[in-house]
Amino acid sequence: MIEQRLLARDNLLSIAEKFSLYRSEGKPPSPTAIVGSMRDSISIDQIGVSRSRRNTQIVGFEVAFRYSNATMSARVANELVTSILSQNLETRLSRAAETSEFFQQQLRDLENELLTMERKIAAYKRDNEAALPDTLGIRREQLTIILSNLNQIDAQLQIASNADSNSAATGDANAQQLAFSLQSQELNYDAFVERRELLTPLLEKGFVSQRTMDDLDRQIALAEIEIAAIKARMAQEGFTTDPATRTKLLEAQQSELTRRADNLKESIAKTPTVEVELAAMTRDYENLRDEFSQTKAKLTDAEIGERLEQDRQAERFEVLEQATIPEAPTKPNRIQIVAAGGGGALAIGAALVFLLEFLDNSIRTAGDLERRLKVRPIAVIPYVTTRRERIRQVVRRLLTFCLFLLFVACVTLLVDRYVMPIDLLAERVWLMIEPLLSKFNLT
């Protein structure tokens, strides 16, 4: 993405405008031609991949810009590197900020969902307070106690119904009945007090309503009153009692205990359904809490990453070596051109010589005559060179030698002008052959 941004038309035209590129070549080229030339001249190559101590990949890139001016080429290359570093930093900061914003929004949504779920669970517990699974054991104990009390009251009512037909036996029987009633009320009182002690911690946690505690206090007070009344009757009436009053009192207690037993049975029967629904809501709530915790941890990591990016401590590009002015052009390779030209000329010359020789039908020796005419010559007359021809031959050789010297001088001048200074070339050649001379002890 950074390379695409770097090679974008506007960015390339901005760089060309900043450094006045392609303006010294006569007519200024069009913007499209400038963009095309710069894209062809810019190269971003990967130079190697390695791993750091934290087992993370380290990738290197080489950025180059080819231009006719060496100084301008180095300046543009450094400008491209600066642009890459800037765009890399902006991209990372933008990405880190977007990540933090995403997790913040997700965290706010989860907070709202958690609040909604908490209110839903609280409302459900309030509506089904009497059937909550946390108080199931207590309610079962209460039901057992109430049923036991009902059995006792039934027995007392049975005794009271027989009191009219067996008044003679009211002395010891009434005393036993009052003692039994006193014991029964004391047991109820102890059960109520114990239950209140058990429910007090649950009231502080919100699992038991204040209304239940108030009912329990009224039952304790009623039991105290009944115990006091029985004791007063036992003390003042000498164990004598009124069967009608006792029966009415027992029936009232029976009615109250029956009502409470029915309520407890209904709440105990409803508890499994409430437990299932409450467990489902609790499970959803726990899942939301886990998701909230994970999102919060991710947000923390994202914020740390954003701060690292701001402090430039995270993964980033570093400039290992600034672009410098090149000492020699990368192209054209004049040495290769000269070598190729020389080799080609020699090859063409040799081919031309062989071709001319092949097409030449001249007879130069006696052997040529015998092979061509199939006739053996009787005698061979040698060629006699005149003085003028010998002078002409010497002049031709001197002229060839002079042309050779002129050719060497021209080649040396061209090499010094366009390839490399002669002294520098000689120094490099000496550096190449010096180890060979030292190897054979020739220095």
C-alpha cells in the first residue's frame, strides 16, 4: 500500500515539481510523461529477510531513483525514503487509533448489555422471591416443622373434641394438654428464632425480603404471647381450661399453619422452574462478563500499541544508509559497449576476410595453378620487385604504424573522457595484477 501511495500520480508530480525534474531536456514533457518516466526510474526492491531475537521478521528494502543528474538522483531517493517513513508512521497511527476506537465502542455496548441483564435478573428475583433456589433448604425445613405442628394441633383438637364427653378426666388430661401446648409453643418459638438467625445474613445479601423477616418477627411475638398465656392459665386456673376457647385457638393456629404450608409447597414446586430460568440468565450474564473482560484486555493492548506507535517504539522502518551521490553511472555500461563493439568489429572483419578470400579466384602459386587447371607447370618465373615497389611498401608500413598509434591515442582519450580516468584505470589494473605478481614472487 505504501508503494502504491508512493507511486501515485499526485505524489510523483509533487516530487517532480519540488526538484524541477525533466526540465532541462528542451520542451517540458507532459505530466503523464513525467509520471511514466518517474515510475520507470523508481525501484523498491526487497534485499533480504531475517528474524530478530523475538522471532519477528526483519525485511529490508532498497529504494533507488535513476536520473541523468547524479546529485538530483540522490536527493530524490532520499525524498522517497522520507515519504515512505512518513506514510508508514501515518498508516500505523491511523490503524492503531481505529483499533482502539473499535474496542471502545464494543466495550460501551457490552456495558449497556450487562446493565440490562443485571436489571432483568434483579427484577426476576424480586418477582420470584419466595421460590428462589437459594432458600429451598430453609423452606423445606420450615415445611417439616409446620407439618409437625399441624399434627400436634390435630391431636390437641382430637383431645379437645373428646373433652365434653369425658369431663371427669379433665383434671390430669387438661394439665397434660396445657403442658403439651406449652411445649409445642416453645418448640415453635425456638424454630422461629433459629430461622430468623438463618435468614438474617440472606436479608443483608438481598435474597430475602424485609416482608418475610417482618412476618417472622410477628410469628415470634405471637409465640411469646401464647407461651405467656399458657403459663398464666396454668398458674391461675390450676390446669383448668375452657375447651371451646382452646379449640378456637387451635383451629386458628391450624388455619395459619395450613396457609403457610400451602405457600411453602407451592414455592418449593415452583423452585425448579425458577432455578432453570435463573441459571439461563446467570449463564448469559457470565458470558457477557467474560466477553467484557476479553474486550477490555484487547482495548488495553490496543491502547498500549497506539502509545508505542506514538512513541515510535513499535515495528517501524529505519534508514540504514542514506542515498549518496553515485560515483559512476549505472547505465550505459560503456566498458561493455566498447568490448562488444570491438569484439563485433573483429568478428565482422574476420568474416569479411574469409568471405573475400573464399570468393577470390586469383592464382598466386604453382599449386593454385595445378589445382585449378589440372596441368603441371613446366617452369615458375619468380616475381621481381622493383625499387619503386619496395619504397612504396615501406611507406605503406610506416603509414599503417602511424594510423595504429593514432587509433591507440583516440581510444585512450575516449576511455579517459567517457569511461574512467587513465590514472584511476591504471591503479585498478595494478590492484588486480599485484596479487598475481606477489603470488609468483615477481614484485
